[in-house]
Amino acid sequence: RLVDDFMTGKTSWKWNISNSCVLEYEEVLLREGVSSPVVEAFLGDLLVRATRIRIPRNFRPLAVDPDDDIFAELAMAANADCVVTFNVRDLLPVTRFGIAVVTPAEFYRII
């Protein structure tokens, strides 16, 4: 529901992305069996609508899972209020920087 709202412009929040995050989204979606044309269309639309953030320096290691460091770095570089993820446990270390880590359902209640 959050993705649908974002893609149709029905949001008051912004989706921050970095090159590394886009590559991770692509890898995960393809691994989960989403077809390549659908992944390409989704990421293309996301790149048009989302706020691109340049990661100025490497903050690693931050997350419990090293593959999630890119999302922690993005949150820090974007000065984000929160990270929205189903993988809360692995990103909890960013809370020490004042960034909340919430599930999509929790975020939807917040907004």
C-alpha cells in the first residue's frame, strides 16, 4: 500500500534512494521471482519519483547484516527521520543516531 501510494503521488513523505539501494532492490525482486520487465519498470518509475541521495562517506559497518549497511548509510546521509523495513532487527543499530526503524504498518500508522 505504501508503494502504491508513493507511485500515485498520494504521499506526504519522501522515498530516499541511492545507487546501492536501487541495485539491492533489483537483486531482491529478481530473486523473489518478479519478472525482469516488471522490475525494470518499477525501478525506472522509482528513479523518477524518489529523492536521490549521494552517500558522501562510508559509515560501515552499521547494520547487523552487512547487506543492510547501504540502507543505514542512506538514512544517515539523507538525515532521515526513519527507516521503513520488514527487517527491523538488522537495522536497529541506526537508532543510536536518532533514526527510528519501523515496519511498513507502523509507518502507515505514523503518517
